[in-house]
Amino acid sequence: MSSSSERRSNPAAWAAFWLALAGLLLMPIPLFIGLIVGGGLSIIAAILAVIALFKGLARNGTGIAPVVFAAIFIALTWGGISVGGGTVW
């Protein structure tokens, strides 16, 4: 068993999670503000999620749960943008 001091974390995964969540929440802002802010945050989150996924897989799957949620948030953000989120009033 590993104690909490020995537990490995994946900071890139948590950064991807929080950026993807912020992008999802900011995406509905109209007049292209949500498109730029929410879309930009989701692109950065996607890059961090890929990095975090490779780090997690190198650690035998440790710390990839936030990456899965980040991927869901990113997909929802991009789906929302594709149907007009962040652009229409």
C-alpha cells in the first residue's frame, strides 16, 4: 500500500480538467466571446489532456480519471461550438 505522501498525482490531468470545465462553462457567452475564450481554453485543455494521458499510461494508468472527464468536457464544448454556441445572441 502506498501512503498519501507516496501517492503520485498528475498535475497536467487536473489542469486539463479545470481548463476544459472552464471552457465548457464560458462557451455559451454570445457575440463570439464564448467561441474565442471557451474554444481557446478547450484547445489548451486538449493539448494538456494528451500529455497527461501519456504520463498516466506511463505510470500504469495512475491519474487518468481527470483526463477522461476533461475529454468529455472538451467534446461537449466543441459540440456546442459546432451548433452555434458562443456565436449567436
